[in-house]
Amino acid sequence: MANTVPVDELHLTLHIPDDTPEETAEVIRRTLASDDFMERLRRAVLATLQAFPELNGVSGSLAR
């Protein structure tokens, strides 16, 4: 397999209102940390890459 070279790096920052109740914020944190959320995010990124033929051959990774 050929080596790859990074050409761009994207960061996603999620915000909640500062007056969100702590129990609601904790539910949000658990959801964002869940395997299901990460898998769905991976699939969304893959589908987006596949929607642009000019990105054929581009690979990526998703990390926390």
C-alpha cells in the first residue's frame, strides 16, 4: 500500500448553552462519547467523501 500525505485537517467543535442543566450536559457528553455516535459520524464523513468524485482515493481518520 502506498504511503499517504496529509493535505488538510478539520476539527469539529460542539457547543451547548452555558445554562444547560448538568444532568442534560452529562447525557450529551455520554452520547458524544458513545460508539454509536462515532460510528454514525464516520459513516457521514465517508458518505460525504464519496459524494465528491474528485476526492476518489482520499482516505481519512476520525479520532477523539
